[in-house]
Amino acid sequence: MRAWAIANQKGGVGKTTTSLCLARGLATAGNRVLLLDLDPHASLTRAFEIPADPPPSGTHDLFVGNGVGLLELARYTHVPDLQVVAAQPALATLERRGATQPGLGLALGRALHTVREVYDYVLMDCPPTLGLLMVNALAAADRLIVPTQTDPLALHGLADMLRTAEMVERSRRRPLPRHVLPTLFDRRTRTGVASLYELQDRYGERVWPYAVPMDTRLRDASALVQAAPPDGRGVDMYRRALKWLLEQEAAGEQHKEAA
């Protein structure tokens, strides 16, 4: 099983859309995929039309010690081989609990260990803030994927995110490969093109050499999880991005074997 964290400390960069499109692509290729919504805003959960009232069972249960595991929390979706664990607003209270309850920083890693033989991939949609939930995901992840909008402000957020990943990597004492996916790209604007070039120049091979364009069909997240996905340039570019990520993953595995 491989665990991917989809994270950025800046909001509005296409993080949930990226999680949905990558998870769907992996499942369509025949992988057993689990999506975890770790964001108290629950955008991913709403995309699957999971009712918010009463609050559903979900990722918050993994942190409160009630004995419920991922297999009990996972829900089937319209997409074969794709399951999802919902988020609840109570996730926002975990920061306070973390100060007084030891072990919460590794709760997600322990939960993932129990399903290693069940899923091929687990994708974690992280909240856009540095805190207990994001650190849990980074500590448990085999790979970090950072969607970033192609504009100057987003570049500052990306730098913060990559510094956070470096700190977590040192703490957990094993590599955390990092990949940057440019999103919401508008080639008609000078700042968009300049930002994409700056991304590629500053971060080199970590950056996918293309970009997901602005596409109104990607704004309807619920359409991305139906039995028949929408067509369009945005969805097609996410397919290409997934192919690149899998190539990066395979290259990393070959490098480890050679070492």
C-alpha cells in the first residue's frame, strides 16, 4: 500500500479536485483506493453527497480512541474500487486535544498500518493549515503532492509547504518525496505564464512539466465522482499528471532497490 498526502498550506489551489481526480484515475486503472477527508470544511465529503446532519462517522473517529478503524469507516462510492472516509466539523477540535492527549500525532499512521493489505493506495486530502491533521498526514505519507495555483501569492504558500515537509522529513527520519502540480493555469495571463516558468525554474524536476488549466467542468466536484466522469481539458490533464506521478514513484522504487 502507498499513501499519498495532497496538501498545501494555502487554500484555493485545487487540492480537493486534485485528490478526487487522482483517486479516480488510480481506481479506474484497477487499484483499490481509499480517500480520506482530513479537512474540517469537508469539501471532499460534500462531493460524495454524504449528509452533514447528523454528522457522519469519519476521520475524526480515528483520533478519539473509540476503537473504530478505517475498514468500518470506509464508504463505497459510484466508482468501482474507490472508497471514501468522510470528514466531520469536530476535526477542528483536535488541535486542543493534541496538547493534552499524547500519541495523536501518530494516530493516522497507526490506522493506515491496519489496512496495508486491503488497499493499493490511500490518498489524504489535508486541510490548508499547518497543524495536527496535516502533520499526521505528512508523517504517515509515502509521497507528498502539492497542488499550487500559478500565481505569485501561491508561490509563497508553496515555499512554506515545502519547508514544512522538510521539517517533518527530518523528524520521521525517512524520505518524503515531494511533487508539485501546477493548477488553475490561465495561459492568457502574463502572471500565470511567468509563475509557471518560475515554478519550473525554482523547483526543477519536482514540478510536473505541464499544468492543469482553468476548466469550469472541474468546479463541480460531485460530477467527478459519478459513474461517468466529465470530459474536458482539465480532466485529461489530471490523467497525464497521474501518469507522471506513477512514473516518479516507479523511478524512486528502482533507485531504492539499486541502493
